[in-house]
Amino acid sequence: MYVSIVLPTYNEKENLPVMIQKLLDVFDNHHMKGNIIVVDDNSPDNTGKIADQIAAMEQRVKVIHREGKMGLGTAYIAGFRHAVENNMVDLVFSMDCDQSHDPAYIPDFIDMHLKGYDVVVGSRYIDGGGVENWGVHRRIMSKGANLLSSTILGMRVKDMTSGYRCYTAKVLREIEMDSITSNGYSFLEEMLFLCNKKGFTIGETPIVFIDRTLGSSKLSKKEMWKFFLTLMRLKIKS
Ligand SMILES: Nc1nc2c(ncn2[C@@H]2O[C@H](COP(=O)(O)OP(=O)(O)O)[C@@H](O)[C@H]2O)c(=O)[nH]1
Ligand SMILES: [Mg+2]
């Protein structure tokens, strides 16, 4: 099993070194082959330079530099493209680089994949999953967005907005990622919608999401509105 981890970063200088070390420990402890692909958007806090320094010492770490903040969706796409250029790759993960996604869950995702799922979502909203450190406002927004999108799009997935996922290389080679017009958080919704439409199977594994303690969130009010607009557009398309 060869695994690639795509880590989009924007101002994550405190989190990136910790996250990479934790991921490499998981690789080593589980005898996994793989690499980590950091996609940095010219972070003003020099996350990109820190990533280069780590990559110079650790060949399992690759860095994609983009000119400026171009959004989470296109960062995922750039990382996914790079990951599947490698013929050895079996599974590609996406994870936030703020330590809210614990690398210790990676073996659970792999188990779900081995049960036959093409896409595995790390879910906060199934038994065993949860959220820590979120205020009431953010909890309601997230739960509401998920209920609405799974109901409107008629999908069984309980956590449509979780960014902790894994896809088989086949999924990423077959989904027309260029057709995805949404960026930011709506990307996550649109990607699952396309996977479902193509007939790929989607499973969920529980994760406890621990909100970041270092750095700050990039989720803006604008992203939330875009999420609902995307939902309507996908509904019309389906
Ligand atoms: N490359 C890149 N990474 C981004 C961008 N926006 C957010 N990220 C990263 O995506 C991940 C999730 O973002 P975050 O702000 O933690 O979102 P939240 O957890 O929903 O509050 C983090 O690793 C961010 O550094 C972007 O425009 N470009
Ligand atoms: Mg976060």
C-alpha cells in the first residue's frame, strides 16, 4: 500500500513541522510506504520555506509552491494531480495542517478502504466521531450545512464537509476535477457529489475533530454563503 498525504497550508508555520513528524511516525509504525505533499500558497509566515527545509532532509516530503492564496479547492487539486502522477500510489489523503485531523486515524481509513470503499470520509457525525473546542455557533453552522447538503443532494454521507478523506488513485484519475468550479469549502461538497454520481462507493470512519489551538481559521462568512450557493447549483445539475 502506497499512500500520499496532501497537506494544503496557508500560515501554518507552528503546525507544519509537528504534523509532518506525526505523519512520518504513522508511516514508520505501520510500515507504510508513502509521501507527504505540502501545497503552500506563498504563506506570509514563511510556511513554504519551512516546508522546503524539511523536504531537503526528508525525501518523503514534497512541496508545491503557488504564487499566492488561491483557495483550498485548487490547492487540493494541485496536490491530487501531483500524487497520481506517481504510478505507485494506491490511496491519496487530504488533511488540514492545523492538527485538527489526527494522523493516528490513518489506519482506520485504510481498513475502510480495504472493506471496499473508493472514498472514505473522516466523519464527526457518526458513532464514535465528534468535535472538540468548537463554540456553539460553529457547531450549529457545521451540523446545519451537513444536514442540508445530504438531504438536498440525497446522499447518505453524514459529514459532507470534512476535509479529512482518502480517495483511491483511480477516483482521482477519473473524476473530472477541472469541471469543479467551486473552491474553498464548497469544493469538498462538490467533490463528493461527483464521486457519488460516477458510482464510486463512499464510506465513513469516525474521527474526533479537535479545533486548532495554533494559527487561525481561514473559514470566512463568504465561504459559508458560497457553500449554500454551490448546494443549489449541484441540486439543479443532479
Ligand atoms: N494552500 C492553501 N491552503 C489553505 C488555503 N486556505 C486554507 N488552507 C489550509 O487548509 C486547511 C484548512 O483550513 P482552516 O483554516 O484550518 O479551516 P477550518 O479548519 O475549517 O477552520 C489548513 O491547513 C489551512 O492552512 C488556501 O487558500 N491555500
Ligand atoms: Mg482547521
